[in-house]
Amino acid sequence: MSTAGSPGRVRPAHPGDPSRIGPYRIIGRLGAGGMGTVHAGLTADGLRVAVKVIHPAQAEDPEFRARFRREVQLSARVQGPCLVPLLAADPEANAPWLATVYAPGPTLNEYLADHRPLTGGTLYAFATGTAQALAAIHAAGVVHRDVKPQNVILAPGGPRVLDFGIARAADGTSVTRTGVMTGTPGWISPEYYRTSTAGPEGDLFAWGALVAYAATGRLPFGAGAPDAVAFRVMSGEPDLDGVPQALLGLVRKALAKEPAERPSAAFAAEECARLLAGQATQVLHGAAAAEPTRVGELVTAQWHIPAPDDPTWHAPVPPSRRRTLLAVLAAAAVLGAAVGGVLAVRPGGHGDGDGKAAAGRAIAGPAGASTAPPADATAFGATPTGTPEEARESPSDPRRIPVPVDPLAGVADPAFTRAGDESEPTSDEWRASAVASTAQERAVDRTVRAELTSMLATKDMDFMTPTVTFDKRAQTVMVTGGPVSQIPPEDQQVFVRAGEMAACTALARRLKDDPTAWAYGRFAVAWRDYDGDPEAEILGFGEATDGCFHRIAGQWQGGEEGIATAGIPSSDKAEIRVADATDKAITAEWNSRIAEGNGLAPFGNADPINLGFDPAEKAAYVWARDTDAVLVGRAQRADFQDAVSRTVCPKLMAEYRRNPAWNYTRWSVAVYEANSRVPEFIGSGECPQ
């Protein structure tokens, strides 16, 4: 059962289908199989996802549930440029599910049913991309075991290998029924038929058959009864008539009866890449022969499968000027929590699991799971340019350069002419954007990258390297992230929020300084899946003429995006120190009010008060998990807000005065009732300077 769709495959939902699965709104079906149903889902801002849900009867089978849990674990382990990344999963739910990025395009099976076989550069790109995907799978210690045309999507940017439904670890651990043949006849290796041995060599056998099928449109071992196909696989010769001579030797080796005689996936990928480079050189008549090109770029350049038209798959209109990944982030906030067993994918080498402990209290997320951040992190604000909007003091301190709410107020003939245009930037605009070419553009480029990088550093995410480009015709600055393998949704969301804020504040100041000459007032934050990706997904956008900070009646207000970002553990030593001191001060203030006999009660849970920082809006968030209904009434909540407001600002401003890299002068306080995952905000403010 594949987890990605193809053109025309978004079908109406059936009666009884869920309207939501996890954080995703379900709009229809992509398909169904023996394991369950694949639904077409959307995040709150229109990100397309494919959500696989196990049939209820299957979910009741402990062995089958274990098999699905294993699929989730293996899918999380494997990442690569020609694979479909896992976004989130809940294998412990009543109806277990997993969600992947939606890969538009037909499967190889569907494509060959309506078109001629793949030829030329497209065929070589197909062979290279699928071999690369298998090499990534095998490098992660996993065996796919179900490589077949139905599990390869011909996406606009290249082939995508799907589905780990019967995958297993290369060490032999798996969860399958004893004595049951797994796999698809015609795509099963000879050794598996003989001894049930499934290793990387078996995947290469299926890859050879896959390339032959793509090149000829014929099944290399024919069709018919499974027993007849099995006999031909074990003792017959494959039909390779029509496979290009340059690929024939490699495909023939992949289809060797003995697994030891087959090449590795990495070797096959290398050989195919060499052949693909030769194709590109022929097309360019040698012009690019002297310039080494990334394999991903070669695959994309030689891939000539038209983008599918999918009119039935529509994202909702964004509720505000900015599209975000808030729904995905909300799900990510509970990933790894005890309830639900939801799994997230996080890039190696940038988490907090390296055994290093930070001094002070760990900063916990809204789910209540406390995590100690690493102690050796980069300090926030290496190039501080963020500011409170209402700053009144000397602009010699870069933190106090005001960000105008409307930089074009009173300007008769501004160069920026798209104010109020809420249309989403397009992929064409992203592709048309170019690197900075003027002194003013280069200055904005430096400012945006410096500010964004400093924000990311507070969450130990400065491994993300942004690029800034300019589309003068669209009057839009593009901030692009990626490619980063295995990045979880919450990390990507931090990049989006920080990128929006860095671009918005830089553009607002530039518009204020030079309104009749500076034409860029819109910004977009995009993400590429791999180097050379010709498409980038627009994840956030807005304009710098309607205020960069969220305000109601002129007052800054906190929000769910901010508290979710604050819930990601900080890696900044100053933030950890201030969070610990402030947490203790709030607790002491609350306990003193209890002692005064004001009808207040202590929190029952061990660590009820949490504090974290949102670098995008320069705000500290305080939240209480009220498991014992201590803050059930308005009076109690008003008391808690007052306790927070009296303690937070002195701590924030003391650090502000002593630390020139400290930008946090806002605060917001929220309460989570019992096991609720939705915060109720009871107060926000800005500290007087």
C-alpha cells in the first residue's frame, strides 16, 4: 500500500471516513490495499500529505500492529533525495497511521499503461535515482523487500521510491508471519523463492527488473500464474530486448541468479550517474563536460516527465497573510510523549541526545516532557538586529532600532506597489529570483541571513543554511532553506517563522529608509528537498507593510505558533540561565501568595511551570500544566498572570541591560488544562525599557 498519490487519484472520501487524522484534514482517498487506506490530507495551511491508516481488523492483530510499528521505525531511519520522507506517525493509536509528504505523479505502472517506455536521459535519470534511493536505504541498514513499479512514483523532480510495508532491518530483525511469502511475484529474487533470504542483493534484483521494465514496457519475467513466474525467475533468462546497450551489462548483472554476483546499490548508482553525465554531455555537446555537476541536478536536468495536472486537489485559502505549518507543529509538540506514542524524525547530530547536560532547569514543551538542552551551544544574537517596535531609546543600540508598523505611511509614490496583495508567491517567482546584485540588496541579504542564523542558533538549528534571492518583478524577497535530511516538522517550522520575521523586519526598515527607491516589500520562505531541486515549496509569506509582530489593538499578543516554538528546547546558555531563574521566581511568588491565604492552592504535579523562548518574536512564554484544576477559575488565573507579570519583566530586563545580545522584552502566559494540548492564553505584554 503506497503512501503517495498520482494524478487523478484523489477520490472522494467514503462514508465513515474520518474528517481528520492527527493534525491533518482529510479531503479524499488516494488508494487502498491489504493493510489499509491511504487518505489525501492537508495541513491547516495546505501542505499536501498522504496518510496511511491501518484497517481496524488488522489493527486488532498484535502481530500486524507490530509489523506496522516496525514499518514506522524503518521509515524514520531512512532518508534520501529520491525517497518520500516520513512526517509523523502514531503506531499506538486505535487506528494506527503514518503520514508522508505527498508525491504527485503516476506510478511507473500507471505511466507505462498510457505512455511509451522511458528513453534517453529520462531512463538514465530513472535508473540513477532509484539506485540512489536503494543505496540510501541499504546505508541505513534496511532492506526494502518490495521494489516494484507500483512503489515508484514518477514525480516532477525525478523518481521517488515508496513504501516500507514489508521492509526489514539488514540485521535480520523483522515482523512478518512465519511461513508466509512476502513480496510481489516477478519482483522477488531467486534466493527468496529458494530459501526466504531477503537481503540488499534481493532489492538489486528487483531494481534490475524495474529498469528493464521502464526501458521496454515489458515484464522481464513475463506474466501469468505466480508459480509460472517464480519458475522463470529461478531458472529462466530475463527478456532484456530493448534495454539500451550502455545499461544492458549493469541490468544483466543485477538480475544474476546468484546474489553474490550482483552489484551493490551504491555501485549501481555510481555507474548510472556516470552514464547520466554522459547523456548530459551529449545533450550539451560537451559544453558542461569540464564542470562537475551534482548527481541530483543531473537527474532533474534529464528528467522529462510532465508535471501532473491535479485539479481535484486544492489547498484551503490561508486564514491570514502568512501560511505556516502550525498544524504539523502542533502535532510535533506531542511527538514522543507517553500518550499516543507519536513519532517524529529529527536530524542526527543536532538534537539533545548527546548526553551533555545544561546547568539549570530544562525547558519543557507543551506536552510536559522536559528535555535538558546541550550545554555547549552558540549564544543567541551574534548579530542582533531584532527590536521591540515601540523602542524609544537611542538607535546606537541595534536592538532599539524600531521596526515600523507601516513603513509607507504618508509616502505619496512608493516604489513598492503591491501593498495589500495577499496572493501567494508562486514557484515561478521563486525560480525567477536571483542572488543580490546591488549594494542595497546585498545589505538586506546579509541582514536577513545574520538575523535568521542567530535565531536558529538558539534552538541548535544553525546547521540550516538559508539563501536569500530577489525577484524584482514580483517585488519579493525569497528566503530558502534545505536540503536537510531527516528534518522534523517542528524544526522546519522554526525556520519558517524565523525566516518570515528576519525578512519582514529587514524589509520594513529598508522601506522606511528609502520608500521611493526600494521596491521589495513582499517576502516568502521556501524549502527545497534536495540540491538542484527545480521546485521549492512555499511554506510562509507576507509583506512588510502591515506590521511584522502580532498585535491586537496596538498591543503585542502571544500565540500558538510562538508557544510551540518556545517549547522546543533552547541551546543558548543565557536563555537556560534566565529560564531557570525566572521559573524559580514565579514559583516562589506563587507560593508566597498561597501562604498569604488568598484561597490559592499549590500545583499537584512536580514541575507545573515551564518557560521557553521564541526567537522569532523575541518573546518569553510561560505556561502551566494545570493537572489538578488549580487555575480553574478566573480569579485564580488572574492571580497567576499577575504573579508571572511581576517576576518575568525584572528578569528579562536585568539580562537585557547586562547582555548586549539579549533581545527578549516580551512575555506571554498560558494555561493547559489537564491533558489538553491547546493552550489558553491569559496574558501578554512588553516590558518597559
